[in-house]
Amino acid sequence: MTARVPVLDCYQNLLTSPSERQCLALAQQFMCAYENLDRRQKIAFFSAVETRQIWGYKGLCLLQAPPNHTMKLIQIRRDLLDIIPQYAQLKSLDTPFKNFLRIVFNRCFLKFEPIVWGRTPTSVLRKIISYEAVHQMHSLDDLKNRLIWSDRLMYAYFHPLLGDEPLIFTEVALMQDTPRMAQAILANVTDRKVSAPNITNTAVFYSISKSHRGLTGIRFGNLLIKQVVQTLKSAYNHIDTFITLSPIPNLVDWVQAQFVNDKSMLSADELYTMRIIDNNTNKQIAVQKYAPIVKKIIAKYIMHQTPPNRVTHFHLSNGAEFNDIQILADTKRMDESYGCMVNYRYHLDTIEENIVMYLHHKKIPISDAICDILQMSSQNNA
């Protein structure tokens, strides 16, 4: 589809304009025109620049020049990423786009900030609530409950060109052991004991949220986790465990697909057990009863799902180890993961090695606990 649309004229004129002042005006004109396009017209525009091979670094630099255009470019990339699954030929446009944003959001320009109740502007706090991707918040009071206690911390990256827009943020709980339930982290202080930071040994990354889909592939996660770890080690040198309590997206859907898959990853006994759980009127009791088998199935899902779910990929690509599985850690997630969650652990001395192992060799680093689960699975299915 290569239909000529007005926004294309703006873009082509921008590329050939000899005047800086005119370029700024054309970039603004382009953005106004683009923001009025519907999905069909956006597809036409992307198809046109792909056919003409005129989408690249120069054009993106010129489009970014006016104030506030960096965020507009992020939104344009979001549109492109949403369109690519149906129009694979447009994938070539994303390479220069992603490379350009990697330069703009180079680590040298990132600003690391703690999010502190009473100090962080309310405008930022409201955006944190809006962008929270793991444990939803409904109000400032919900966020306050995560920020005002000495054993609950939050950190974010910002960029000068985006003002008070957080790029990515993580929520951390200081605890005395690896948590087995989300409620142990999220409970109101009236329902739990506040841990004195000087007696804790475990930092739990219980939520990591990226704010903008248009920044997919721009790797802030590894940088943020490393900087948080360094900050915590400096403040609390007795903390020696850095771990997550993470959701398992799409587990239930994957299990259901194994029932009709001729090359199922699950054994007949495992499928039979999951059928019992699915048909049980009280799934929580059934999951607890068959916990060892459920753990085996989750381990297989993490190890063999292609492509990996977004949470698994995020942590493994940032150097974590697949560490453990927690049964019924969050019963609000019964329809997603049978209420189960996963721990990914960051060992400071193996983060870089793990990144190479996962991204370049397609191997998942695992703990002894996960190794035992997988070996037990093999023995039981032999």
C-alpha cells in the first residue's frame, strides 16, 4: 500500500529543506498532520516511506528537533510496533528507529532518582500509578502505602527531554528472606511488621514497569537494576540477595494449548493432573494438592515457551537466573498463572555472563532448585 498522503509530503519536504528554520516548521507541520491520521492512513504512510527507502536517521533527527517532539516520536514508534505484526514488510523501518532512540536515550543522559513520598512531585506520582504494570494501584493512597515505610523503596530513570515522564521504575521491598506470597510485600502496614532496613538481607524487586511501549528494545532494565543494586549495597552492605517475585503471564493459556498439541511439552500424567485442576470447583485447593506437578509444569513453561513471555524475557535478558517457583503466591492471578509466581535472582558476579548465555546462546541460567524440579520431571516421565 503506497498511497500518497499529505503527511508524506511534509516528511519529504523536511528531508530536502536547506533552512533550519523551515525544517523546524516542517517538523511541526508533520507532527500535526500525523496525529490526525487514522490507522489505515498510518499504514499508508509507513508503507510509502518503506517503499521509497527514505526513513532513517536524518529524518528522525529533523523530526525530533522541535520542543516536546521526543515523546511524539516515541508514540509514532508505538504505532509502528502495533502495525508490524500485520505488515511484516514494515519491520525494516524499526531498525533505524530503534537505533536512533538508543542514541537519544544513551545511559549518559539518564537521570536516576529515588521516588520519595513528600518530595517527588505529585505529577510524577500520578504517572507512576498510571504506568504500574504488575500490581495495580488505584489512588495516591495506594502509592503512599508503598513509599512511606523504611523497608519499601522505589527508583526510576528520567530523561531531560521528557521532563517528569519516568522511563522505567522499580519497586523494592527490604526483607529478611525471599517472599513466598505477594501479600507479604503489598499488605498495608497495619497487617504486617515493618522490617528495620539494618536487619534485612534480601532486596526484592517486586515490580518493574516500563512506561512507554514506543521504547521497547531500549534496554533500561539492566542499567536500572544494576544502579539500584549498587545504591542498596552502598546504603545497606549486609544485603546479599537480590531477587524478584514475578508474575507468569500466559501460563494458563500455554497449558490449555498443550491439550491439543501433537507435540505437547507435557506428559500424559501432567495433562491429566491439569485437567483435574481445571475441573475443580476450588482451584486453589487443587493447585496446592498437586503443587509438585504444578511446579514441574511451570518450570517447563519458563524453559521451553517460544517466544518466552515478556516477564521471563525481561529478567533473563537483564542477567537474572531462573531461581524458584512459588505456589499460590498471588491468588488474584488464578486465571493467568494458577496463582503462582516466579523468583528470578540477580547474582552480581554473573549478570553479564548470564546475559551472554541467554541472548547469544539461547540458554537459561537456572538454580539448583529449578534443576532438581526438572530432573524430577524427567524421572517421573521416564
